[in-house]
Amino acid sequence: MDVDQQTFIVGRNKLEPGQTLSPDLSTYEMLHALSTPWPCLSFDIVKDSLGDNRKTYPATMYAVAGTQADRKREKENQLMVMKFSGLSRMEREQDDEDSSDDEDEDEDADPILESTSIPLTSTTNRIRAHQTPSSNSSQPPTTLTASMMESGQVLIHDVTPHLASFDTPGTVITPQQNKAISTLRMHKTEGYAVDWSPLVSTGKLLTGDNNGGIYVTTRTAGEGWATDSRPFTGHEGSVEELQWSPSERNVFASASSDGTIKVWDVRSKSRKAAQTTHLLASGADDGVWAVWDACGQLQLPQRANHQRGMASDR
């Protein structure tokens, strides 16, 4: 069978009849595959306390994902909380002749998947995790998830006990712990854009929908959630991606299928575009990416402008 070694770029390349995509194994340090009860449109990695920039194997990671069940079986949807452990790296010839057999044995482990699920009644379009540090250093942080549902609702869950159950044998998750701590109903249609502010540890959430509306929801002192009833409505197409600024707690950017990126300041009553000192990278459906400055000028142009809707910005 002939193998085409060309890199497949979504928006530029098309699969011919009979062709399938397969990974180039030479590019991976680690590659594992798993099956879920239903397809998942979105997942997110959950930060853990095992250390940053770790490079030893086998590896461990935690993640959350939301399913897309068949329309006739929507009640089988679930929010999946997962722990992956025993993740070994790809088997390759040892480049370092000094590497010891003991290191090889340490890396040779069987992968283990542990999971627990929260029942849902709708497809999860997008899910994002957020952590609030604990006031007690001996306690883990509170891990929240925000799920943008096909029904238009935004569900906020506390998955802290679900994550703790992986490392505490015998833990039983109660029905009450599976319930959403808040259900937001301000969107009139479904959406795919969700982002937690990295600068507000208690929880500040952006959500965008297919009508172009963007809402800001903040956790209150009483552990409730308050949504600003005034949406940001400058886009003429669906909001595909939202990103808070990494350094300006009131500034965020939005990417839309109308082919534009807008920068906003939540303090502005006029909802006019804001200025930021950061560069912004974007990618479009035509496979083109670009880097922009605060004035909207291309810094690393791949093409003069995006020709199709944008699905992501950072």
C-alpha cells in the first residue's frame, strides 16, 4: 500500500477515497489511545501536584471530558473524570549508550485508566477545568468544570471528590456530589466558547454562543454565581473561542466565524475594543495562522488575512 508522507492540514488538504489518517510515530515521545462510551467533542487537562516540567516515565495525568451520545440516547451522556497512569514513552532504539537497564525497566509499565462519571442529559460542546487553591495547605485545591451544553445551558460541577477518589480506595461518590453546583441559562442557543480567568482564583467565567453573544459569570462571596445580564454582542457570527488576558484581569479576546477577532474590556460600558500590550495568535479554518499586535497589525504573517472563520485564538 502506498503511504503519502505529506502532513495533512485541515482546510488545505482533502482525503481521497480510501485514504485514512495515521500518526507519524517518529514525532511522539509518548502516544496512547483509549475508547470512550461515546465520542467526545472536548476535553481538558487537570493540573495536579506531581510537579511541573516532569520528564520521567511512566507518566501520570488527570483529565475531564464530555460526551456526545446519539440523539435518541441523550440521557446516556456523561462528564468523565479520568486518571491516566503507567504511561510509558515510545519504544525506540537507545541513543544514549550509557542508559541503564534499570531505567528501561522503570519505564516499562502497563497503562492504567481509572474513571468516574457524572450523568448528563445533553451533549457537551466544550469543557474547561479551573482550580481554586485551598486555604488549608494539607487539602487539595477545589477543581471546578464548566461545560457548555448543546442545550444552551452552562453547567458548573465540583469534581474535587471525583479526583480524590482515585487516590483514596473505597471512596463513594454520592448523588449529591454528582449534581451541578450551578446551572446557567442566559444563552438562547448552544455555543462552543468557554474560558476561566487565570487571574481570578475564586472563579470568573466567559461563555460564548452561536448567536455571537458573550457573557461574563463571576463566583460570589456566598458561593453562588452571578452573570452580567449585558452580553458582549459585537460579532456577526458564532463565537468559536474565548481567551482571558494572562496579565490584565479585565481584558479578553474573542474569535468568531465572521472572520474577526475582538478584544474587550469588561469595565467598558460602551463595549468598545480594548488595547492590550500582548501579542495574539489566531488560527482559521483555511489552515492559516497569524500573530497580531494590539493595533491589529500582522507580526508573523502567513497570509494577508484570514479568508475563513476563525476557530481559535490565544
